Amino acid sequence: MKHIFSIFCLILVIASCSNPKSNNLIQVSNIDELNAAIDSCKAGDNIVLANGIWKNVEIKFTGEGTEEKPIILKAETAGKVYIEGVSSLEISGSYLEVNGLFFRNGHSPKDNVIAFRTSEKDVANHSKVTNCVILDFNNLERDQDNLWVQLYGKHNELSNCYIAGKTNGGPTVRVDLKGNQSIRNYHKIINNHFGPRPRKGGARGETIQLGSSFTSMSPSNTLIANNLFEECNGEVEIISSKTNFNIIKNNVFYKSEGSVVTRHGNYVTVDGNYFIGDGVNEQYGGIRIINTGHWVINNLFYKIKGKNFRSPIAIMNGIPKSPLNRYNQVTDVVVAYNTFVDSDSPWQFGVGTNISQADVLPESEIRSARALRTEVVNNVIYNSKGDANPIIEHDKADGVTFASNIIDNNGVPFEKREGLTASELKLTDIGSDLRVPISGLSDVEVYHGFDFETITEDLIGNPRSKSNQIGAILNVDNINLDLLDKSKYGADWYSNEVEAKEPKTHTVANASELIAKLKEAESGDIIDLSFGVFTIDESLIIDKSITIKSSGDGKAQIIFSGKENTPLFQLSPYGKLTLKQVILEGNKFNYAFASLKKNMSNHFGLNVSECEISNFNYVLRVYKQAFSEEITFKNTSIADCENGIELSEETNDRGDYNTEYLTIDNCSFNNVKQNVIDYYRGGYDESTIGGNLLITNSTFTNCGEKEKNKRLLNHNGIVNVNINNNTFKNNPVRYVSILWGAKNNVESNNTVINSGEIKTEENLVMTLMY
């Protein structure tokens, strides 16, 4: 028996030695127990957070694990530990791992939600955050910038996480290189799902930023690979590389309004990525190139319609002797073995040239330095509808070598250029609703440039050594990609797929029922107003998606008797109101619609159609730091109001504005005294779409009497303005509008009677942000 017992003990010893990662479990259920466990933890420990809500916790996870025995901080059940309230996580030490936490319903009290350091000198190394979710964990104000994940130290990893919903300023993720302890960091950002980042309405909305302007000469060696970027629309830069020797590889950029940008720093490799658009949206972008030594190879651009800064390949002009925070000249860049399918004007050179604006910009801002020693070779373009301008030169591309590129333009003539040859190609289905040309390319001689032998694989990993050809994908059989299978990215316990729900309709007959049903309704529901008068004396809170409309043939009327400067509809975070076929009447001192004055931690939305609005102080007042992706008034009359549609409080001149799309269609404005339409964006900034104002088929009569600047429509700094087919009659102003000619400001088919003039100024003087 003793012999058998000895053998059993020996087996246990051998088993424990063969499993060096066998950990000591420490269960904790509150912050005090957690802090005590962290204080005493040692290599191999597993600190397990009990399931439930952990509210208002500032976790500092420190320790010294080893490669064989990391210290792990994990959820009892992945996804069942909720970090809420005013909470944050900081990590420092070595070989630490955080697993399975869910950050929601709160915001961080610090500059980061998750930081890979606990002090300026105490950083994390060889540590990772994995299988976690950060969702809508926004600061209360849009201008309260922070970062959701900030990496310091070396050899750290952010992996298999789902991160989405950031609306306040600051990149979602940033790699920081301040201090020798964080240079040459070799961090990995891999296998994550970066879910929707809504439009921010200003700069500072990147999804990933690698370094900053002032560390841009430092080597980072960060790897961003195998991630899904879905609807990352914060600004023009999805990934902003501002350091050297980074690798951006095998990522999927799906319907994201922006680009991968080599903003500062040099020698970035952008290899084997998929840029997928819808063939319609002109904001979906590709790769924008600045600085030196980048290799852009093996990428697929599919139905990318972005223009200028967001074009599939945008090679910028630089500023001679540029300071660190501006634009260095493009030199020694390789753009090779890429494929473009139904992507407009895929090669644009001299992007950002602004020589024509020399009158209003200092010499230090003039981008006149063209690309040098740049090779655009071995690329394939296929257009099912021909593109007359596959190459656009905003400035001369005389420093660019073109060779061994072909285009199937479906018979549409294009300007011939040496190195770009017409051919007939056919498309092959490769899965994920992608069809690309992979055959008929073998007879094109491949251009061999310096170091091209290092390009050993195609987009999907096939070796180029056996049968190389131009384009991103070699001619091989049975390609069946599943790029948009979201289970391949992010946390294994979380899905952002939401099952469609049939809206419920609530019919109400009086004011008390309206108030009650509005509170009771779920997001997406409809409230039908019976014909009659609804007298309301308190604001109706809109904090979800809701439709309010008249139920019969006649319009229901809401009379708002609320206090001075209070709104009938208070537009709160997540509140998206659709109002249809309703009469609104105020008492001349209150508002029809307004955002909150503060704590607009998320976006709102407003869509008004077939309504009659009168006797309000403001029709719409949007306060500073509030933002709506879309505000629309259609088929609506607005009369006898002191102020109209006011979106002009973002006066910090940092490029911010209050809505991305303001649409006025088939509306009438009568006797609106001032701020008839006031939509402001200040600061000379190109990091956003820049705002969109569309005014069509509308009439403006006897408006603008109290406008101090004698301008009826105010849209200072808005980049995209279209005023067409309107009538302006008897408006006592000097100008109907002053358009910014250097930007996309246009007007047409307008009738102006006794209302001043519509004027175009080619260059407006704007405050420099830098």
C-alpha cells in the first residue's frame, strides 16, 4: 500500500511540474479584498473577481509575474463582472493579465479607462488586457478628453477585446512613447473588434493613435493585426501612426469613415489589409501617406468612394522644413501589389496642397513639397463602371514612378500614363461578398524594386516565390474568406449583433397619457397622438429613440406653457426624436427643442417632418458639447419665433461643431427674428468631414430683423454647404449667405427678392488650431 501511495504522490509531483501555469486561486468580492489580494500576490496567482457590479472602483493591479507564471486578474465568469460608475484600471509590473471584465454605465476619473502604468515611472511590461469589453464608457462632456486604453512600457498586448461607443475627445487607444521605458515597445494590438465609434464632430477622434507629434522620431515597433474596425467614424484618421517601424497587417476596415494614416514618423508597413465600403458613402477611406519609407503592399480596396483625404491611396504634399506637428514630405515610399475594385480615383497625389490659400495662411502652413522617390507599381484596378480619372494630381506627381500597373475600366477612356495599361479582366468570388480580379494577370511583367524580394506572400498568405503576379491576390483556387464573421474578433462572450424588434405603438388621448407612455415606451416605439390639444407644462424627456406623430388625418396640437428658457422636448444622451404631423406652439419665452446644457455624454438625434412650429423663443437650441449626427427639418413651417435653429456654441475654435448633417428641405420660415439658421465650426482643421448643411426648396420671408451681422444664414467654417432652389423674400439683411469658395460651398437656382445677396469668398480667415 505504501508503494502505491508513493507512486501516486510521484504522479502528482510530475503533473504539477508539467503544468507550471497552475495558479493559486484568490476569490475576492469587494474592493478592499481585491486591494489586499493585489498587495500580497505572487507569480502564478489567479485573482478572481466575484460576478456582479463593481461600482466606483479605481483598481491598481501591480505585481511581478513570470512568463511561466503570470499573475492573472480575471472575472469569475467572463462578461459577468461589470465595472461601472466612476472607475478605472491601472497596471504596472511584469507578466500581468486582465481577463473578462466589462466596463459600462460609467466613466473614468482619470485620463484613461485602462492604463498600462500606475505612475509616470511605474509601467507594465510583458502584460496584457484580453477578452474584455469597454462600451459607451464616456466622460460626461465631449471636451473632457481621455483615452480608453493607453499602453506604456514594452511588450504589452491588447487582444480579443470589444471596444465601442466613444463619443468624447481623445483616441480610443493610444501607444505612448514618453520615456525610454516605452520606446521600441513591440506592443501588440491584435484580434480586437473595434465597434462603432460615432462621428465626433471635431478633431481628436482617432480609434488608434501610435505616439504623438513630439515622439514621432522615436521607434515604436507596434503591431496592429487581425482586428475588425467596424464603423469607426470618429474622424478622418482611424489609425494615426506617429512613430517609426510600426506594422499594420491583416486588418479589416468595414464601412469606416476615415483612413489609415502615416501621420508622423517613418517606415510603417501597411500590409494585407481589407478596406471595404458600400460603393456609395464618400467618406469611407483607405490609406493616407505622409513622411518617409513606408511600404503599402498587398491591400484590397473594395468599393471605397472616399475623396481627397479619404481617397483609397492619398499621397500628401508636405510643408518644406515642416515642424514635428505638421506635414513632412513624402519620400522613398513603395505602393505595390494592391488591388482596387470599384474604388473611385484610387491614386491621388498632392493631396492637401493649399498653395491657393497663401493669402490667408502663414508660410509655415503651405503644403508645397511634392512626393519624391515614390514607386506605385504592380497594382491592379478594376471598375465595373469606368472611372475617367483613376489618377488625380492635385499637384504634379513628377517624383512618382509608375510601372506594371493595369486597369480594366470597362471601355471608359482615361488619361493614359506610362506604367498604367488597359486590360480586360474578370472577377472571381473570394467570399465575404467580395469579387476581385485574380486571373489574367500573369502576362504582366512584375516590377522588381529594391528589397522587393522581402514581399514573400500575397494578401491571404500564399507564397509569391512560386508564381508571382501583380495585384494583392495570387491566382489560386478555392478562396473562401469569411472576413465579417464577428466571432473571429473581440471577446468570445460578447456580440454586438442586436436582434431587430418590432416597435410597439402607444395611442394617447391627453397630456397625462402622453407623459406616462413616453416614460413607459421602449427605444424604437411609436406614440400616436389622437386629434386634439395637449397642454404640457413640463419638458418631455427624450432619452431613447422614439417617434411621436398624429394618429389620424388631422394634426394633433401640443401647447407648451413651460417656464422661460425651458424646452418642450429635452434632447438627452441617446435621445433620438422623430416628430411627424404635429403642431407645436410656445409662449414666446420657451423652446421647442433643446439639448441638455451639460453632461451630454452621448449623441442625440432630431427628425421633424410635416409639422407647424410657432411662438417659441428658440425652435432648436443646442448647447456647447452636445452633438447630433443628423438634424432634419422637412415639410415644416416655422413662424413668429425669436430664434430659429441655433448650433453655434462650439466657439473654442478647435474644429468642433454640433451636428454632422443639418438638412432643411421644403420648409417655410416666416418672421424669425435672428439665428434663423446658425451653424458654426471654428478652427482651421481637416480631421473631420467638416459639417454638412443642405437647404433646399424652402422659403424665408421677413426673417433676420435682429441679426447683428446682417446675415440671414450663418454657417461659418462649415465645409459642405449646398443652398439651392430656395426663395428669400423681404428679409432685412445685407447677406443671405457668405459661401466659402475654397471648400465645398455652393448655391444654385435661388430667388432673392429684397433680401441682400449671396456672396462667395474664396478664402475665409480661420483660426489656426496648431
